[in-house]
Amino acid sequence: MRFSQLFAPTLRETPAEAEVVSHQLMLRAGLIRKATGGVYSYLPLALRVLKKIEKIVREEMDAKGGQELAMPIIQPAEMWQETGRWSVYGEEMFRLQDRHDRKFCLGPTHEEMITTIVRGDVRSYRQLPLMLYQIQNKYRDEIRPRFGLMRGREFIMKDLYSFDRDEAGLDESYNKMYDAYSRIFTRCGLTFRAVEADSGAIGGSGSHEFMVIAESGEAGIVYCEKCDYAANDEKAELHPICLPSEEQLPLDEKATPGMKTIVDLSQFLSITPEKTIKTLAYRTDTGTLVLALVRGDHEVNEIKLLNKVGCIQLDMANEEAITHTLGSRAGYIGPVGLTDKENIIIVADATVMNMNNAVCGANKLDTHYINVNPGRDFKPSIVTDLRLIQENDPCPHCGAPVKTARGIEVGQVFKLFTKYSTALQATFIDVDSKEKPMVMGCYGVGVSRTMAAAIEQNYDENGIIWPAPIAPYHAVVIPVSSKDEKQMALAEKIYTELNASGLEAILDDRNERPGVKFKDADLIGYPIKIIIGPKAINENLIETKVRRTGEVLYYSQEEYLSNVK
Ligand code: ATP
Ligand code: MG
Ligand code: MG
Ligand code: MG
């Protein structure tokens, strides 16, 4: 490609509307143009990057046995009504109606669609496991579309869905995808971390997010360098970080099973303002203890936990309410989780409690549920005021001081179990001749967001610094003076030979001052600049500048192709 013919309209000024670096640089480097809020055109350079990311994603999906298909973007309301998500999904869903007043949406995700396809055609265990994926535009009417491609309303996602006979199969599929995702982001040349995550609106339990580490990331993450614990901070804050020991807990030993006991836990808590909050400890009929904070005043939002006491905040005004809220199915708060060991309290979001025989409070006085399946039986809670784990807090797994960082969610893997197959009757006949719902997982990569995240992680004051595997071109060949015939001829030769050798080079053949060409090269962010100036002509020394390090290397024409990789 010759720069003179390339449609890459670069801008000198930073557009005012762009708040984050990737958005600014993509506009300035002529990669994208805005159609409307959260909707962009990808210009040729951007499309090359996207295709490279897609190629990596495709290869890794195929390597794990994924089969690519393409599902419609327009989805009928009926299948979403069957799972209940037509009403649950809310305003983020783009909805439309045809001339007959039939309702549709633009797919924000495709669980309903894929499950409907599979239920029609998969009848036997012999057809499982199955992994199907697509790479396609998704539509979400984000409340705040911003940050350019980071949070679009139309964006490119790879979504894969796995169908297995049982949970062991799901575990296998999940692990394959987890591995594929690690490979994808490594191959893209990104620094990332996989963290434990909540399953959110998609449902199910068991999930990891893949986070590209960058200052501008919207998500906080917590990780431990001693063990392999890592979680996003929404999840980490709800982790059972604080287990009071029996000595520390002023447990009323005389409390009989079933008896409600209020004990003063304020010595372990620093609460402001104190009076509006009641702390409760409540013994269930098995002798396990539920600890809770009851918030009597909506204004109160500062609760600091001291080291050793776990608590969960209930948005309820009175003590009666607590028994209803604990484990309440309709509740907006996750249940307080308990282990089956006496007097050990684990206060956690429902989705954290994926231990066997989890017990949690029920919405009836002095009772509890056993064998609770958190993702299935409870919605994740919205507990906003609980203290976040901070840098140097003890790791929930090993106790070593944790580290924190900011991350951009570029992918997420979920175990869905049978949520969608049950709702949509996607069943199969197993070896034992019994009809069973398929066990599902879903796995998404934000392809367009990954491009933006790559920039958020790799730039300097001059522009983008593409990781080589996803760079639009590997190298730009710049003749210093376009009027110098010798320079132009040599540049042309190097350019042609590089391309013939498989390297993707672009020739800046524009009649521009060298400064303009260098500036554009840095802005667009090719990994390598090959500069053909007087030194190249007179001394047979071709200057090669590495974008990331600024390192300058000289090669003779002859050496050139064998050295530059
Ligand atoms: P977020 O938390 O940022 O809203 P999400 O958890 O809603 O993302 P998923 O449903 O997990 O997103 O979708 C899979 C992937 O799609 C995400 O990991 C992300 O990379 C990408 N993605 C989601 N929403 C957007 C968006 N609005 N713009 C660009 N990419 C997105
Ligand atoms: Mg979202
Ligand atoms: Mg998310
Ligand atoms: Mg997600």
C-alpha cells in the first residue's frame, strides 16, 4: 500500500469530544469516524487491525473444536419471552417492530437464538459436546456510550456457546475456552489478567473476565502475586474476606437453636453515623449464625469494616425484615452465606458461594435453604457500600498482601449450566435413555474493544504503539525526500522486497516534508520505521527505528531482509 492512496485521514488536533486516549488516537490517526453516539465506521487501517484480531480469535476457537456459524442480528421477541429476558433485559436492548407490529430486538447477545437452533436439531448425547461461535456486530443501547470503541452501542463480538451432556463436560469446555482466551490475548501482544467475576445479567455461576491492564480501565482488579488469586473488585469486595474467629465474636452461648439473638457487634465495626445502623447476629436452627447490618436510613452510605468482621448491608429498616431479606428470592441483596461448620460466618454474594451444600437464610423466620445453587436460586446482589479490598489487604486465598490494578474487560467466560436449556426446553436423550437439559456455557470476546484496549495499553505522546501481531502494517518505508530519485528508487525496492518476503509494509510516497511523514508514522503507530535518507544512499546504511523503544539500527541493503523481522 502506498500512503498517497491510503484513506487514513489524520488530524493534527485532538477532537474535543474524545475523553480517552484510544478514542482520541483512533480519530486522529484516521482509524474511525463517528456516525452517532456509540456507532462508528472503521476506516481501512482499523479494519486491518480488526481482521487480525478476528483471525487470531478464529484460529483459537477452531483449535478448541469451535465451529463458526452466523446467526441473525434481528431476533424475534418470542424466544426472549420464553426465557423471561424480554422484560428483564431492560433499556439496554434495542427493540423494533415490523409493519405487522411484531416485536424484535437487535441481538445484544445470542443465548436465546443459539439454544433455539440447537434444541431443534440436537436430540442425542451422540451429538454432544458442541461448540458454536460467530463473530458479528452486537447491539446494546448503553446508558453512556462513550470512550469511542470501548463502549459502543454497535460493536464487534465473538460469541461462542458450548453444549454438553453434564457439568463435567461443561467444566472441560469452560477450561478449553479459558485457555483459548489466554492464548488470544497473549497472541495479540497484550498484558492481561484473568479474574474471577460475577455472572451478571447473563446468569449462571462460575465466570472469569479477561482484563487488559490499563490505567484508564473502568474495572478495578485485585490480585495476589503469591497464589493465583485474582478477581474484579465487584467480586472481590463480596469475597469472604473477613471471618471472625469465635473468640472475637461475642456469640451468645446460651442462644438456643431457633432463638433470635441480637448482639452488639459495633466494637468490630466503625460505622457513621452510628445511630442509624443496627447490627444483628442471628442464630438459625442449626446453630449457624447469620451476621448482618441493617440500614435504617438511606442516607447512610459510609460503612467501614474493621479487619475481622464480615458483614453485609441490608437495605431494610427493621429487624423483622432481616429474616425476609436473607435469602429472599426477590431480594435485591444477595443472601448471607454460611458454611455448615458451626459459627463460621461467610458473608458473601450469592454467586460467591459455590461451595457444596451452601446454606443460606430463608425468607421465613428461623429457617434456611440447603443445597442452594447460588446462580440458579439467587440473583447477584447489589451491595454498593461494602468496603472494597484495597492494596495490601490480606488475600482471601492465602493471606498475603494483595495488589490492585485497573483493567479493561475484553472478554468473559461464563458457565450457564441449564438456565437457557431448561427455559427453552433444549433437551437430549442421554446414554441412560433419560431426557436431560443440555449444560451450557457462553464465552465472549469484544473484538472492537480489544483494538481500543490495545491502544489504551500501548501509546505515548506521539501516538499509537501497535503490538506487532495486530498492527495494521508492520513497517512504513519513508524516503526522506520525495524529490530525490535515488531515495525514492531505493525506498520502492525495499518496500517491494519486504512485501514479497511476507512483511506488511507501507510506502510513504507522499510529497510531504519529512517531519510530517515521521509524525504520521508515529501517530498511526507502525512498529517499525525504515528511513531512506542520504545515509542510505551514500553509506549503504538504512536507518531502522523501533517505534516502541526509539532504538535505531542500521543495516546495509544486503543485510536488510535477513535482519528485519
Ligand atoms: P461491560 O461490563 O463493559 O458492560 P459486559 O460484561 O456487559 O461488558 P459481556 O456481556 O460480557 O459484556 O460481553 C462480552 C464482551 O463484549 C465484553 O467482555 C466486552 O469485551 C465486549 N463488550 C461488551 N459491551 C461492549 C460495548 N458496549 N462496547 C464494546 N465492547 C463491548
Ligand atoms: Mg455491559
Ligand atoms: Mg462486565
Ligand atoms: Mg462481561
